[in-house]
Amino acid sequence: MKTRLTFFFLVLFSISSYSQNVPGIIPERVQKLDQMLDKAIAEGEVPGLVAMVMKDGKLVYHSAKGMADVANGRAMKKDDIFRIASQTKAITSTAVMILWEEGKFRLDDPISKYIPEFKNPQVLAGFRYSDTTFYTKPSSKEITIRHLLTHTSGLGYGMIDGDERMRMIYQKAGITDLFTTENISIEESVKKLAKLPLHHEPGSKYTYSEGLDVLGYFIEVVSGMPFDQFLKERIFDPLGMNDTRFYLSDAQAPRLVTVQTYRDGKWGPYPVTFYDPEYPRKGAKRFFSGGAGLSSTTADYARFLQMYLNGGELEGMRILSPQTIQTMMKNQVGDLMNGDKYYGLAFGVVTDQGVATGGLGSKGTFDWGGYFNTQYFADPELNMIGLIFKQTSGSGNGDQTGWKFRQMVFTLVD
């Protein structure tokens, strides 16, 4: 009872704004969406969240609910900053395609042309658990840039890999996964990674991987600029994404939401494990993870998604051409990823089957999410964007806000 009363109190910390005047939106249904999120906070599904809905480039709904830090009593605010983890991947892919448009490379170029350490890749053929030694066989194919963009390279993902053998191999090799406070560069990590075996031959399977981290270093090689600087100059500054960074300034740091976990019937800060959750505002601040390192706000990420819905431009600033975006949204993995979505060059994309499943949006809706419980989607047919950012890790407390939010967003349209 005490926990339930505590979270009913937290609902008081709710700052919502929504328009009654966006054409095609039913105000009463926006209110129902708001009430659903209030209830989730009241019942302790999540400690806090920021949710946002855009239609035709206009704000439909923007709300901050609950607590950004339960232990310290800090209420969530709409401009709070979240670790977006794998939502970084679409931004890195966009940077890759900016350089592709400039004729710097072809998508089916081998990555070894630019990072020679990847020449002559090897595939894992055997593993000895007693001492983590392994043997390999030569791959018949080189890893290409397209493979890296589409998670078909055969690379693994270390600590979060689905194959225990690969987790052990990566850990022994000292591969930096996801994010770190340690004093290491992406060049150093990627060159270590290049020496390790692949899950499978490139192009033969879809295996979620560190391919976008490799491409972060590839961007440095091709552009001649540090990866973080390239993103700032070519994407963040033009789009006005002033709160999207690998590491936060002293002014931004207080707005970073605490990573929280549910233990012993209450929400509290997530401890240091194989990473330090404080990485965006402490440590060496040298590792620019192209697959998982960025932090951002709902408003910033909405601008990024709106650029895609607009065919590559936002408020007169063109990032990509419409033709490039058409290519990026096509099925790039064939039948390697069947079901509700296929994978393009930056996003998961809803299929006819996904439309039939229901609650995912129109065919062509593109989406992804992040390790710390952040989700987004953008529907080109409806010109509609939804974002729901939370900041939790661990088993949680029965959070169902992700699917409910998405399903209800698509009922707002008249």
C-alpha cells in the first residue's frame, strides 16, 4: 500500500502540454493516452518518463511524469536528457549516408579498404570453455559497409551477445561494449575487434552487433574528423539538436536522468556493473560509441525523425536527399529478418504483416529503441512521430508503457 500511495503522489509530478488544434487529432483520445501514462506511474511500472507525439510537424502531446531520480526526489522535466543507447545507431547510419552521398565509398565496398585490420576475416569454428581458446576457419566473404549497417557482418556484441562463447571471447580481448568511462578511443577498440572471429559468414544471418561502432571509426577515417565533431557539424547543429551529445557539458549534466532499477519493492539508482551509468558526465570522455553512446532529449530526437519524414530536410536544412532515404527504407536483409519488420540501413521498418499484427502503425513506419528503455517510431503515411523515453535497467516492475503508448498514439487520428 505504501508503494502504491507513493506513486500516486508521484503523479502530481506531471507536466503535460497538448494541442487542441492539430487537424485530424481527437483531443479526448489524447487525454486517454495521458491518463494511461499517469496510471503507469501511479502503479510503479516506471519511476518516470517523458512522452511526445508530433503530427504533420506540429506538437500534439508532450509530457513529463514521475521522477527523474526517486532517491533524490527530483521530478522529471520535459527537457531532461536520457541515455539513448541503440537509438545512436540511426544517427551513425545517417552520418555514413551523408558521406556516401558525397561519393566517398560504395555500400558494398569491403570495410578492409578503409580499416585494413578487417582483411581476411575468420569465422568461429570451435571453442573450448575450460580456457576460452578457440579456432577459426577463413570466411569466404569480406565484411562490407552494407553488412555493418544491417547487422549482417557476423560481428558480435560482447556483454549483451546472445552467444556465451562470443561474450567470453570479447571480454577476454578487452572489447569495449556500449559505453565506458575508461580512457580508450573507438579506433583502439575497433582494431581489437577486427582480430576476433565472426559468428558466421558476412551476409548469411542477421546478428545484432557492434557494426555501428566500427562505422563510427570508419567515419573518422573517411571524413578526417573526430566522430563526435562530424555528428555535431553535419547533423546536430543543422537540425538544432543542441542536447544530443556523447558527453554532457557542466550546464547539461544536471538534466541527465538517473538510470533506475526496481529492487525490494522500490525504484532506486542502478549500480555500477560492467559499465558506470555516469559515463555521459564523468570519466575520460574519449569513447564515441556509434552504436550506443549518445544522450538526447525527446524534442531533439523528434527533430531528427521529422527530418526523415520530410524527405531529408528540416526548416531549410537538408541532411540527405529523398532518393537516399528511399534506399535506406528498403529491405536490406532479404528474408534474414522475417515478421512484423524488416531492417533497412538505419531502422526497423513495419511490413504488411506488422500492419496485420496491429498497433505498430502503417506499412513503412520506422522505429528502434535503446538499452535503457527508450523507444521511438515515425509513420510516413500519417506523418506522425511518437517517442517515449524512460531510463531503467534490470527486470523492472511490469512496464507496459511502450506497447500501450504506441498502440494508443495511432488511435489519436480522426
